[in-house]
Amino acid sequence: MTFQDILYEVDGPIGVITLNRPKYRNAQSYRMLDEIDAAFGLAKDDRKVRVVLVRGSGGVFSTGHDLGTPDAIAYRLKLGAAAGIEEYDQFKKYNLDLLIAWRNFPKPTIAMVEGYCIYAGWMLAAAMDVVFAADSAEFLAGFVEYMSIPWDIGIRRAKELCFESRFIPAFEAADYGLVNRVVPAAELERETYAWAHRVAENSPDALRFAKIQMNKAQDAQGFTGFLEDSLGDYQAMRHMMGQEMRLQGERRLLTVDLAVKGKRGERYGLTPTTTEKAR
């Protein structure tokens, strides 16, 4: 199968999905999401693949949703969803249904995060079973469609971060519970692949049953039902707010722009972060 926005390869028992739009820092277009889903399908059907690893090219996991690059617009037009219920179903597919399907994928999954992990990047990472991150990785939570954030880091921290629009470093994301392990950037690939190989040594049946139990425990707390309900709220609020959340003339959300300004020390009471000073 030929892909345009991702790469897929099999490394022994590991299926590796690489987001591959470095020009746009791996912003997620609908075509990319369709290709990710197709790659998951290949991994599911391949009995030799026991673990799936998702990563980004160019030292960046994903800067979020594609907010209007030319090829992404052309692909959406080609899909041709009419206004109304077709548009709703399409939006739901790409912003909820696929993520839930990947969360319930029958084999263990791991996100390997380098660089930025923003909004839809957070959503994709959070839908994986385990998250390994470089010590230089940065995460940005916000008003997103797949609203797993209260489960990822707790309700009070979710409110704090979404209200302020602030990048958090990998160590903070680990302290909050989103990230499992933080590894020096130079060692991230080696450590992540080594862990994936160790998992692949386990019985596929044992892995599957364990994952079912963990996901059921989360669903008993209302996880999937909440996500479905939250997407309806998101759709209503998105149409009410129109384009007010977008930075005028740019493919960037106002909230993301605030987080970037915070890194530069351009917001009230803040000074430039260590990573920003180094640039």
C-alpha cells in the first residue's frame, strides 16, 4: 500500500507508523488520519506484528490539526460531505471514531513523542496505551474533540492547563500521568523500541486480555460515553464560535498562539522558557 502522509514499516514484531508531513510539522489532515487507520489495519491483519508504535518525522510528533493547508483542503473537497448530517458524521469520524478505534486496537500501542505534541497530537498520543517521550518534548492541552484530558491528567490539572494555554515539558506530563517514561532525546528511539520488543515477547492472548480489562475499567468510569457526549458539545460550540478561535490570517488557533507567546515570555508574569532561550 502506498501512503502520502505517513510511513509504515514492520520491524520484526513491531509495526511502525510514522507521521510524515515534516513541512507542516506533522499537522493531521484527513488524508493522514485515513492513512493512519489503514496502517493500523495492516498491523491488525499481520499476525507477526504484536505491537504498534506511532511516531513523527522531523523530530516532531504532531503540531495538531491541519487548519487549512492546500492538499488537506483538496482532500476534504474530494471526500465531498454535504452540509448537515453528512458533515457531522465526517467530523465525528475523523475527530472521535478513529481515535476510539485506535484506543481499542487489539494489540498494544505506544506513542513515541519528540518535539511538539499539540492538541490533535495530544489526542493521538493519549489514544495509545503507553507514551514514551523525549526529555525535550512539549505537550499542549486544550479545547479538543477527543476530550480524554481529564482522564489523562486529572480534572483540576486539565482545567488549569486548558484555561491558561500553557506548554508543559515531558517531565511535568509524566508527573501528571499522561507520559509513562521520559528518556533523553538521544536515547528515546533505542529505549522505546527495546520496550516494544520486550512486550512483543509476551503471549498475544495475555496482552489482548489485559488491554480489554484496562479499557473496561476506564469505561466503567464513563470514559467512552463521556467522549461521545463531549463531541456533541464541541460541535455545538464550534458552530456558535465560528472562526473566533482562529488567529486571523494564520493556520493557528488563538489558544495555541497564547501558549507560544508564553514560551517566549510575552505573557503576563512569564519569562522565556529554557527551550526558547536555547533557540
